[in-house]
Amino acid sequence: MIDNLLYAALTARRAFRPAGFTTLTDIGLDLPLVSPYQLSCGNPEGPVLISYNHMDAPTARAHRDRIAQDGYLPEMLFNRVLDRALEMAGLQRADLYLTHAFHALPETRSGVIPKPSVMESFERITRHEINDRPVIALGQVASECCAAFDVPHRSVPHLSARGMSIEVKARLLAEALYEKTKRAA
């Protein structure tokens, strides 16, 4: 059942080509996963973390080979916070399933993505990945998507959000992970 749902999400991600955005295929990152993050955070049984999007197209182009190998860039703030939260929670990346509300890449860092495009992506792709698993929405956009599609979730600040320290964001995520993994156990 899980394999079928993830295959449906992968197929939908490959077909999702919103105007004005770059796809993973365009970059040369069309892995047999919904997101490159799932190379390290792709546990089909683990709690689902939903971020806003993967990254911007110029960064993905510049680091394509590293992303194709590891799925992420460890030096990015998002990943430093995630790694710290996992350390606090006593978990590893392999314990999680990380995906996105929007499955294409904007042309600029922190590029604006129209809300209807995010909702379309979530409906066509992300909702297939959840499969009744516990969900943690990383940031307001992911939380709004979950609410719009009646996905039970816990919200925490986006891991790249400004105005909070790495430690504060990591602690909030670690608490959510503890809550979600404790209930799942």
C-alpha cells in the first residue's frame, strides 16, 4: 500500500510542471524519489515532516552532484536546525520522511510561490505521501496546506525562519518529534 502511494506521489511530482518554476528533471535531479531529501529522510513508516519547498533552482544547479548523492546540503540553515533537533530527540534522518508542500524550484532564493500553486502541488503530490502517518508542518505555508486538506498535524516554525536561534527552532522540532514518535511507538 505504501509503495503504491509513494509511486503515485512520484508520478504526480514528475508530471507537475508549474509555469515559471524549474523541476527536478530540469536540474538533472529526477531521482526515483519524490524529493532528493528522501535519500537521507525517506523512511516510509516514519513521521512526515513537510517543508515549504526543497530549495531554489540556482542552488540546486550549483550543487547538483552533492544533492544527487546526499539529498541535501548540510551547511544550509534548514539542515543545521534539523540535525540539531534530531540530536536532541535521539533520532536520525533515516527515522523520518521529509517532503514539501511545493514540489518545484523557484528561480530565486526565498522566491515567492503563489498560494494556488502550493495548494495544487500539495493536493496532487504531498497528500499521497502522508498515508495516515503523524505529520509535522514546518512553517506557516505547510501548516496552511495541512489545514486546507484536513491533515492532522503539529506545526513548528520553518527551520530556515529568521528571528529565532538554531537552538530554539531545534528544541521546538525535537519536542514535536518526541510527541509524534512517542504516539507512533
